[in-house]
Amino acid sequence: MTYTLPLTIATPVLNGMPFIKRALESVAEQKIQPVEHLIFDAGSTDGTQNVVRQFSHSTLIEEPDSGAHEAMNKALEIAKGDWIVFLNADDRFLPSAFEIFSRVISENQDKEMLLGGSQVCTLRPDGMTGARLIVRQPRSDQASDLVHLTLGVPSLNSRIFRTDILNKFNGFDNNFYISADRDLLLRMTIGGIKSACFPEIIFEYGLHKGSQTLMATKDVSRKINEEHLLIASNLIKKNNANRFCLKVLKDWRAYEKFKRYCFEKKPAALFMLAFFPPLWRSLYRKKMLSRSEKRLHGVKKVLKYIP
């Protein structure tokens, strides 16, 4: 097998059955292969390791960790590829993804992060792909759009990064168990990294009952909200962002405070947040963005009219 793409694939996993085989096959079946595929197993007890050993392209590293982001940081320390991409055990690359990677890397030699399209599909109990639910194709300026990174979906796995750039920004902050990817992307964007987008759909997220963020429980949603508030506050305190960035971060913090208020006082408002996100984000941007958190007083008044 000839390895021609200067790319490291990193996969953190803990009890990845029955989906891990699907993820590994999506790499092994590519016409162009990466430099390496690193699998970080934190102590699976369901036979995940036996499946990984069936794939000669992969390197299995068995050691405990505090979570997926710690494993991803370990990958950054030892990666051989000039570029790196992260593949979860319940996701997969679409056919021809690496051919597309090869092209966009050659066309964007001056860039440090590249964002492609993705889709969300259900996963059947046997680990295979079910129905396609969502397709995301990024706008030309979306890779480093701060408003999208605060209010939208980060889509970390459909991004490829220069490995040295992620190390320059100290990788993922393990203080954030769920939102470390959003934190890193925000820090990189504020830091002025060079990015570009390409329209092809190269990545598929798998949706199943165990999905932590795609099928978030109320407790997980509360945890995400807490982490978002802390991330926003930390970035605002650093004072290394320009005026526009600071405004977006303060508005995002106000929005997350509003969500916390909904959790505590007005659960019905969360229905709008959860099921009508495009409508809500549009309303939020037009009516509720403010330089001052005093605007939250007006938000609370609006809530009085929500049944």
C-alpha cells in the first residue's frame, strides 16, 4: 500500500462497537491513503481492539485518558502528517474524501485550516448507515466566521488542520469535556489563522441513541451551556481580540446567560431554542444582540409572553 497524502487521522475511542468497523473501513477503502491512522483506545471492554487489529492501515494505542480531547492532544504530539483530521468511532469519511483532501491541500498551500461539507445520518443497530437527515455545505467565508462558531455547529471533523498550527494554539483545553473543539476553533479564529472552505461533502456524522451532542440530554445541554459561558468569559478576559470579536463574544455570553435563564425559569422557551434554531438565531441576531448584557432585562420581558 502506498501512502501519498501527508495526513494523520486520529480516532479516540472507548467501547466503539458496533460502529468502529464502519469508521475504519471508510479510511481503508480510500484510493489515496494517509500517512497514518492513530486509534487511541482508553480501555474498551466490548472487543473494539480486536476490530481495530483487523485493519493493517491503523495503529492501535491502548492507554487510559480523561476523554476524547486528551486523546486528540496525544495525537498532536506524535502525528507524522503535516495535516491532521479527527475521526470519531461512530462517524466516517465518504468515498473520495482523501482525493478531495489532496486537491484542496495543493490548492491552498498558504492556508492553515480547511473546512468541507458534511452530512448527518442515522445509524442502524448493526452499525450501518441509515437515513440521511442533514447536509451542511459551508459558505465561502464560514471556516473562520466568529458568529457561526458561537451560534452554529463547529463541524470539527469536516475540517483539516496543519498539525503545527494546532500545537501552536496548545491543542484542546481538557477543562472543557464537551466544548473543547469550539473553544479551540474560537481561539484560532481570534488568533487570525488562515482558512478556506470547499463545497464537497467529505464527512458523515452518525446519529444514534448514544450520541453525546447530537442527541444531547437535558443534563448534557446544561453542561454545554456552562462550558460555553466559561469559554466566552475566558476569551473576553484575555483582551487579545479586536472590537468586533469582543462584541460577538459578549453577545454570545449574553445569549448563553439567556439559555441558562430558560433552563431555570422558562423551560418552554427551550422548545424554541431546540426545534427552531434558524428562526431563533435570526431573531437573536436582529433583536437581542447588544454590546451590553443589560439587554437581558429586555429578553426576560419577552419571555413573559411565551406560554
